[in-house]
Amino acid sequence: MAPNFSLRDIVRPNILALKPYRCARDDYDSGILLDANENSLGPAVNASQAAAAHAQALHRYPDPLHRSVKERIAKLRQLPSTDHIFLGVGSDEVIDLLVRIFCVPAKDKILITPPTYGMYNVTAQINDVAVVKVPLLVDQAIPARMFQLDVPNVLRAVEADPTIKMVFVCSPGNPTGTLIDPQDVQTLLDHPGYRGLVVVDEAYVDFVETHKGGSLAQWVERYPNLVVMQTMSKSFGLAGIRLGLAIAHPDVITLLNNTKAPYNVSTLTATVAMAALDDEGIAVMQGAAAKLRDQRARLIRELPKIRGVGQIIGGNDANFVLCQILTRPDGSRSDGQPDQARALRVYERMAQECGLVVRFRGTEYGCDGCLRITVGSPEENDELLKQLAANLEIL
């Protein structure tokens, strides 16, 4: 017994008040998993074989910088050198390091644009950094601007508050699936009234149709105030190895390398990444991304045909779709309105009774009554369409 000890008395207040990041996998972790935006077609490499080939080196600490992995990334993303690349334990480590490096606790702020990836906010709270929120545009009457940046209000916010050190832009967005207009990003980068960083999170960039554009990674040569984040978790189908990266000016990369843990990326992770980043692995990744784009188009066509499913909203540039669940025609409200409670019931029943897990996103700004559905394999999508239709008839 320690009668004078109270854990609450010694924990930082911001940690006690923290609302941790939660996902559907916290509650449902088996069945057809269409909740976490993973690559449903599998990894771009035989990970077990790649790891086994280097098992004899596991008694040694890993390379602190993994230059060979960076060389392959530089070739893929057409960067001038590995000096522009940082490797982290998922994009989450990159986010955490950026906040710790550039924001003074209890003084500085970051700016985010809801609805967006939840870890920006969680990481800021952990580091006792305040969050300024400027929501994305959500007027469905202007489809071309749906879930795009509200540039005038972002600029007003950063001009009014010099303690905003970073603006996080998720493109394509999560949960919106919308590619942010590159001209809007350029406006932020060029704006003389803002002296902080613009961080563009491109986790889903390989799922964007070619004619819409692609990565802004090459912009780091002209913009020292730009950081582009990417990951091996999505298009490469390697969520399990936890490898994220930052692409930025070498001075920013140096700060990240100086701040990270000495051996943050494991030998096993680097070995699998090397195999996935060879010519064969990249071809597999690109082929899978093309197949998932085709399946995405199928879901966009077929989901609205189901009675009770409303619009597929957003730009649909990622490996998931965001769809509305509507009030029943005989309900208390008129048909055609997004129904928060019904969407939640459908999500829970499919997971609990049907073994099919999607993600309820109805609590996010501009996403009333919405389910976010990862694009699955053809067989998984068959089951999704079947189960969603059946459950909407019941609920």
C-alpha cells in the first residue's frame, strides 16, 4: 500500500483530459473488415519471405537512417536526393515529431480543417498544443467545392494568430476522400501573412485518378515551408509494418532525424519496405490501386440503388467512399434526410450480426448520417452490398 500516492495528482492535466483516438477495430476486429482504409487486395510483396531473408541480422540494431529505402522512395516520387526524406513509425510518429519540434507546449497552436484525420488533434492534445479549427466547405449545392479548404478563413486565422505554427491539410481527406485543390495549397504556401509550415498528408494519393493530379512531393524543392506525409500502409498494403514518411526541405528532415529515437524503424520493417519498393513491388501496388479504383467506381454506382442509401459525398479520390444513410420513408421525418441514429444502428448490426465492419462517421462535421466504407475486393463488395440492403430493410 502507498497511502499518500495518487496517480491523478502526478499526471499532466492535458493527459487526464485527453480523448484518445478510437477506431472501429477497438470494438470489432474480425469478419470482413472495411473500416480502416487498408488495401483489401493485400500487400505489394511477400512480406514473410522478405523478412526471413534478413532474419540473420536481427541481433544487430537497425540502420538509423535506412538510406537504401530512401533511395527507392526518392526514385518513386522523383525527388532529387534522400536528404528530402524522413522515415517514421507510421505517419503518426511524423505528426508527433512535427508538433514537438515546432510547437512550444501551452503556447503555440496548430490549425486543422474538420472533418479530418483524428490524430492531428490527439497529438496536439498530448503535447499540450492548442488546436484552431477552420472547417472544410460543406455546401452540397456546390459539388466542386465540397470538402475543399475554406481558404479565406484559413488565411484570416493564421494572420490573426502568429502562434499557429502548422496547418494540417489531409489530401485526399479522411473521412472525406477528397483531393484538395493544389492551387489552394499553393495559396497558403505563398501567403506572406503566414510564417509557419503547411503539412499535406497524402496517405491516399496513389488512389487518385491520374487526370486529377497527384502528389505535391516535388514541390518541396521550391517550398521550404512544405511537408508532405506519405505512408506504406495504404496503396502498398503494408499497414502492419508501420512505415510512414515525411518529404520536406533537408533542413526540416535534419530536425526530424535529430529528434527521433535512435533506431525508430526496425530492420524487419525496412526489409519489407525495400522489397515492396523494387520494380516488381511498385507494379503490384499500381495494379492493385487501379483495381481498387474500379471497385470504388462500382460502389459509387451501386450503393445509391439501395433503398435507404443517400448520396455518395466527397471527391471519392481515396480507397473508400462516404455514403449517407437516410430516414425511412415512413419515419417521423420526410424521406431523403440523413439519419444519424439509423446509420449508427446499421453500422452496429452489420458488425455484430453479419461480421461486416465499416466505420460510422456521423459525428464528424458535415458527415451527418454517414458511413465510411473501405473499398473491398470484388467478393467483399458483393457481401457489403447484400448486407447493407438487407439491414436497411430491417432497420
